[in-house]
Amino acid sequence: MHNTSWDKLFTNVRLATMVEGGDPYGMIDARCLAVQRGQIAWIGTYEDLSNFNIPERCERIDLGNRWMTPGLVDCHTHLVYGGNRAEEFEMALNGLSYEEIAKRGGGIISTVTETRKSSEDTLLEASQPRLNESMAGGVTTIEIKSGYGLDLETEIKMLEVAKKLGAGNPIRVRKTFLGAHALPPEYKENSHGYMDKVCKEMLPTAHALELVDAVDAFCENIAFSVDEVRQLFKVAEQLNIPIKLHAEQLSNLHGAELAANFKALSADHLEYLDEAGVKAMAAHGTVAVLLPGAFYFLRESQQPPLDLLREYGVPIALATDCNPGSSPITSPQLVMNMAAILFRMTPEEALAGFTRNGARALGLLEEIGTLETGKQADFAVWNIDHPAELTYRIGSTPLYQRYFSGNAS
Amino acid sequence: MHNTSWDKLFTNVRLATMVEGGDPYGMIDARCLAVQRGQIAWIGTYEDLSNFNIPERCERIDLGNRWMTPGLVDCHTHLVYGGNRAEEFEMALNGLSYEEIAKRGGGIISTVTETRKSSEDTLLEASQPRLNESMAGGVTTIEIKSGYGLDLETEIKMLEVAKKLGAGNPIRVRKTFLGAHALPPEYKENSHGYMDKVCKEMLPTAHALELVDAVDAFCENIAFSVDEVRQLFKVAEQLNIPIKLHAEQLSNLHGAELAANFKALSADHLEYLDEAGVKAMAAHGTVAVLLPGAFYFLRESQQPPLDLLREYGVPIALATDCNPGSSPITSPQLVMNMAAILFRMTPEEALAGFTRNGARALGLLEEIGTLETGKQADFAVWNIDHPAELTYRIGSTPLYQRYFSGNAS
């Protein structure tokens, strides 16, 4: 008999561990899982269980033969922002051109304006309902980017709000500095000047305040060039900050290759990624983060190179890309379905995208993303008969219970 | 002063009445709405309100400046069915052909098999969670079709289940007989024989049991011909049963024109509808029910003729088409968003599709579908700043409270 100090024992549960290489979804025969001090202490069968002395105080939870998966990881969001773009959405559908909408104050700059003028409390209050929706969808780890400030003060304010959201809710928040998201009006036609400011002032300041878990940029003709992004990445490298990149969404600037050469955690979007880029990502372990919500919302037609990513073994993550302009979505299930319908990803790939590979895209695979002994006890328990249902059904979430660090919430 | 017998008085509410012809969304300045015996008794301003004597017992509800719309109407669903098609969905994404999937028992026949062998209680239990999701999305009236029995006993069982769902929940259920949904295995290559049975035995029996609010059929090369459908409609006409039709989804058989000539309530799907069909529908007041969920799920590319429908003034309804094979969706908001993104419908058209025109497609516009004195007090109250948000955001529902016949539920 082995003595234990378990805090919680889950029984009568079907486990989709999402561990790679075994049965689909990492399904195993074990029906029991024990938690100790917020971590997975043990996974096994009823037979194995009889070998353990379980303390009286250990809470026993019968999950009624439900499915448990790792808590979901949403590895790419712009969840903190001010304002609302619903009316702009309506203007476009009523036939107004993007030029006319921009004249009326629409576009990303409208979100920048609203975010700049929102107090920290207002931003917190606006973002909390979106975070609630995310948690209600089974998310236990979320990445939140800055990038609607485009000035030092507002970028820091956004990261502070992200930090407070993490402190005030049962969810792990990773903060990404995205000062190089778009060119602020003050630097019109002077992107070099703005990138200088980002590199010399904004990123180092935010980093010194311990607000930066990763740095990101938007590498695109309408945003920043490969050379500008390289300048930023060099600074990140000196500061030892992990790198991510919005790359190849609207054209192929070879940003993913640049990012991979800097050993980036991930390159995201990737509709226009070519084989050279895929090879570079595979060589450096850079995760491909696909964002079908934006693909859907923007009515894009260029498909990301899914077969090449599979062929070269690049891990594929999915994320909501929650943002007011091109992906007003907080639901992982909906994004998993879009990945299946629009990109032809399988339900297993889709769930791996929101667990194991989402964790990888945040550099957190050693702590979360699979159900394995020693990992954080972040779980989602579902009212489903089969894990494929998580990708199949849409518009509703079958979440039964969410556990963060072993606690129901 | 006017004496009243009001039961409930809602104040501090913004009203999107969805009445046609005035301001967008039928918005009005009035901020007060009174309910008496489950119906809307009065709508007016605070100034008008001072002219009424309100009884002591009248409940007063301050809605905190939220938006109220008519309760949503989902006018085309197959919500009652047995089994689950998630694994078949997964097989297709794992590369199995439809032939192979059919060999393994997949396709509509798998749902027929499961529905036939499910008891009435099992079907009720399977359908209740879907109805709960529908209600959580703001739906107060739902149409439910038979059509997974394809034999007398099971078709009646499905309609009985639909009836019980209506009796047991705060929602109005309309039952549509869809015996001519597909050819049952027993009548393989004998669709005339099956249609004879539908016309001579199944429909008259279900009608005599008072289980049929409307009759529907699937007019398509893979289902029933125009001549067969005409035979059915003649019987419906004799029995004085309103008519609906699945038409022009995969090809143009001119089914919508046939339906319109029978003064059908609606023709549904309509991707391949042509101008002659649109004209016929306009002439006979037949509603066009568009189903973007199935369009999305089946990855169709043929767009329904939205501009022609607008030009000829055909009322356009939307519905979830909730079904296990091609639209596993219960969320009106998601379908409204798909109508905007995929078909370029405006947010106002989308909301009209789930209110006024959904009611029209069920022949219920005199009772529901708009906020007007004398109509049923079916409301949805929303946590939104503008009605366009209902179409803009997806994957979560901002419903604050739902009222059915004046009661919160």
C-alpha cells in the first residue's frame, strides 16, 4: 500500500489526455485521477487505486462517466480593448465602403482611440464579460495581447489590465506585448520612427515592469516590414523575451521564416505560408497558430498550408483571435468547428490545437496542455459522448465543469 | 385617467419592435410596455404612462435601459431525433468517402434507424437539451419537423414528442409533418409507392390525431420530384393544412414555384432559386426561409438570390435548421452572423428573419413576431448596446431574460 496526501480524487471519468502518440485523443483505460496541491498527482485504474491509502480529508468526485480533457488554452487573443465595432460591422453590410467607414472613425484606429481614452477600470469592466465567456467555454489559460494603445502609456495600461484579469479570476493569463500591431496616427508614414520607439522605449519599459511574457508584431504590407520586425526581435532576444509573430495572413512576406530563425514560440495566421516557411518552422520547433475565426469573418479564400504543416510535423495550435475587428469570438468550440469545416482539420487535431499545441505556442507544455502526472490540475469536464462532439456541435457549449489548479470554478 | 388591469409593467427599456416601415429595427421612443393576460396591452412613453391608473398588484420591472426584441422565432428545425452523428463527422474529416460512411451505417439513414428504435421517452430526453439551448438563445416559438421516421409509427412518435416538448416547456411549438423527407429503405427505388403511402395513410392519420400544423417535403433529385410533391400538396390542400417546402437547395427543380402556387407559407433553403421562382413567391406571399447553417456546414458555394428576393419584396426568414447531419446548431445568433458573413444580409434583415418573418413563415404574424399591442407577450431582453450586436458577436449569447406569454423563464 502507498500512502498519499491527495486532496481530490476524480473517479468514473473518461480521460482524453491529449498525450501524443497513443490512441486517438490520448484516450486511456484509466478512470481515476488524483490531485494534490493543484497538480495531477496520479492517473490510473480502479484496480491500481486499491493500492493506495487515501486520506480521509480527500474529496472524492464521481464524474458520472463524463469526458475530461485538459483545460483549454486560447493562445492568441486581443481580449482587452475599449469600444464596440458592431455598428461599423452594420455599416459595411449596409454597403458603406471601408474608406467611408474609416472617414466616420471606423477601423482599428477606432479601437485605439477608445482604448486610449478608457481608464484601467473601464477596460477591466469591458473585458471581464469576454473573459467570463472564455472560461464558460472551458478555457483555463489565455494569452492576451496589448496593441490597441500604440503609445507607451496605453500599451502598459492594457498589459496591467491583462495582469489584473489573471489575478482576479481562476485562469492563467499570459501577457504579450504587441506594440508593433499597427502604425499609430502620430507616426503616419514614419514606421521606422515608430519601430525605434517600440524597440528603445516601449518594449524595454514594459519588460522592466514585468508585464511581458512574450513579444509579438504584425508583419504585413499594411503593418511592419520584415526588416522592422527583425529590429524588434533583436531587442527581444537581448532581453530574453520569447517571440511570436502575426505572419503571412494577407500575403507572403516570409515573416514566419524570420520568426522561426529567432526560435519563435509561434507564427500565427499563416494563410500565405510557403514550404520554405514550413521547413523553417519545423526546424526550430515554432508552432503554427491557425485562426479560422478571422478567416471566416474576413471571408478569406486562401487556405493555410495544412498538408505541408502535417507533412513536416509542425505542431498546429488553434485560437479564437478574439478581437473587435476581425474575430469577435470567445468560443473555442466554435473555432474548432470552423477549423474542421473551413480548413478540414480533424476533430482530434482541433482539440490538440486548443490543448497540447496551444500550450506549446505559449511555451507552457511542461506545465499544462495534457493530462499527465506533474502537470497543473486544469481540466474541462464535458457532457458529451465522444470528444469529436466538441468540434461537431456549434453555438452551444457542453461544458459540465471547469477546474483550475484543481478547483472547480 | 384610464383604468387598467395590467399584470406587468416594464420600464426603462429600449424597444426594437421589429415593426416594418418605420425606423431601423422598428425602434421607437417609448420606454414602457405593459402586459395583461399574457399579451402586450400597451406601449408608450413615461409621459403617456401618467394617464393610466395602474393596479397595486401590477408587477413593475425596471429593465435597466436594456434592449427588448420580440421573442425569437426559429421557423425551421429538425430538433427531435435519435442518435448522434459526431463520429460520422469525424470519419469524413479523417478522409472516409460518403460511400464508405454510408456502408458503416452513416448518413440520414443512421438517424432514421436511431429514431425508429428510440422510445418516446428516449427521444424526449435527447431533444430536451437542444430545446434548452434554443430557449437560452432567446427563442420563444420553434417549429419542429418529423421526417426521421419515414414510417407511420415513428413519424407520429416524433410529432408526439414535439407536442410534449411544447406542453412541458415555456415555448410555442409548431409541428410540421415531413414524412416526405427521404425515401425509407423499405421503399428503395419505389418513391411513388412511398409517396402514395404518405398521401393516403401517413399524413391523413397524423392530421386526424391533430399533430400537424403544416406539411413539408424535400423536393430534390436525391429526394422527391415536383410531381410527387404536387400529389402531396393536393392532399394537404384538401385537408386544409398549410404548406412548406425544402426547395432549390442543391439544384433548381422549380419546387418553390410549385409551393407558391399552392400558397405555401414558405419555401426553404433556396440557393438555386431563379427569378421566376422569386416572382411566384412574391405573388403568393410565400416567405423565403434561408438556412446559412447548412450552407456553411456543407461548404456550399451557390448563394441564394438575396438581391432578387429584396427587389421583389419577398419576406426573408432565417432559421437554425437544427439537425444532426447538416446543421448541428441551435443558436439563432450564430445563424444571424452566418447570414451576414456568408450571404451579406444586414443585421436588421437578420433580426427580422428571426422575428417578424420567422413568424410569417409559420402563419403566426398576427400573434407574434413584433412588439405590438394585442400580440403575445413573448420577449427577449438583451445585454447589448445596439441591436446590430446580436448579429456581430458569435459564440456567446447576450440574453439577459426571456419572457414567454409575459412570464420570465
